[in-house]
Amino acid sequence: MARPDLLKLLAQRTVLCDGGMGTQLIAAGMSPGEPSARWNLDHAEVVQAVHRRYRQAGCDLVTTNTFQATRTALAQHGLEAQTRAINLAAAKNARLGAGEETIVLADVGPFGGFLEPMGETTEDELSEIFTEQLIALRDGGCDAVIVETMGDPNEAAVAVRAAKKLADWPVIATFAFARTGGVFRTMMGTMVEQALGALREAGAEVVGANCGTDLELEDYVELAREVVKAAGDARAIMQPNAGAPKLVDGRSVHPATAGQMAGFAAKYVGAGLAILGGCCGTTPEHLRAMAAVVKK
């Protein structure tokens, strides 16, 4: 069976993306603060196993373990010289774990700094940073791109344009939102309509939200409606956390159970989302329960 085309698949039905990677690696022994991207090289079989579990749970899309794998982000851990090797390995791990029939998304996160005038990085420099990562992910065999957990619409737009310039592949792009004064805004204070408009203008075919600051499952239903409205002609995606984090025995825990996530899945899809997945705190068990609702 040939691997499906993402855009054609989206025209047919709701698509299920995977969930969190970091919590899975921590459960496998990764230390807090350790760069998860290095596990693509040092513990490839563990990363592959996570991808495999998400695929077995019913996910149509798996995301490479490269959220903080730009040269600038890796430099914070002295790993900048391994940028290509890490991203190449991540793409191959996703393919080996999820199989040839699964769509692999090249994961691009914030680069770890700020654009001018808040920071010292120019848009041209940032485009080179993202392109370097994306070349390795493309060479590793990724099928599409997801630019995620963005806070600055300008940074997100640079990443989307870099991806579209590099290859003819679909691009998904999402922001992390918080609720401030009853309004959903990005870290930079941008509201949903303006934030997603910047992504659409840059060329993203799928736009939306992932993660969130102190958002409960009910909040994501309202956010989903706003995302779908703001997506316009683009498709809409949302990847909620497993509830707002709670402090339990000195640890931050996302409390939503698989059953609770599944209970809200129909509401998220009912809002008009094309892609539903999970973010912080979600596991293959959460996604399996959600798949039973989304794919029934």
C-alpha cells in the first residue's frame, strides 16, 4: 500500500496526528533538561518505538523528534556541529518506527531567540537557520512539514516560507496560545485571526494551534472554533495538551485521562478541524482513545 498524500487525505476525512514525545522519552529514562534531540543518535531504538506506538494507536501522522533541533537551539547544549546528523537521524527514526505507509512530518520549532528589533537575528539569517534543519529532514525522507508551538508570527512566517521554498511539500503551522483577559493570544500578544492570517499569507496549507498555557479541555473547544474560523481557505489543526498542568508531589502533571481526551475529541472535530492530535502530556493511550472517536 502506497503512502497517502496528505492534502488528498485531508479532503477525504479527519486526520489524526500523534501526541507528545518528551514525556515518552522521560518515561524511558531521559533526564529533565536533557536535549531530547540527542536521543535520535544515542537512543534511536527508543525514539523509533515511540513513533511505532503512535502508529499502532491509529495515528495517520507522526512527527520527527526535532522540536528543538535548529543549529541555534542545539548550540545551547553544545550540539550545533551535529545539527544535520541529528535531524537526518530523526527523520529516519520516524520512518523506521512508523513504517513506509505513514506520513512523516518534519518538526520545526522556535529557533531559541528573537528576531530584530527585539533580538539580533535578521529574517535572512533565520531563514538560513530553518533551511539548514529542513534540508536534513527532507533528505531523511519526510513527507511534509509542521512548524509548531510558535509565538511570534514573523518567526513562524519565515519558517513557513523557508519550507515552501525548499521543496514541494505541504506545510502545517501552529501557534501556542494563552487566554489573557478572555482572549486567546500568542506569546507576542497576537490574536488568533491575525496570527493564522500570517501563516496563510506565508503559504501554509494547514494552520492552527498546539499546546497552550493553562488551558483546560473546555478551553480548547472554544479555541478550535476560533481556529477554524480564522483558517479561512486553509485547513485547520489543533493539538491540545492533556489538560492544564497540575503540581503533584512536586512534579508538573497533565491530568486529563485517555477517556477524557476521547470525550472531547468529537467536540474538537465537530468544530470543523481537519487534523486533531495531542501535545504536552498526551500519550499513545490518549491517541488510541481519540482514534476510536475520530475514525469510527
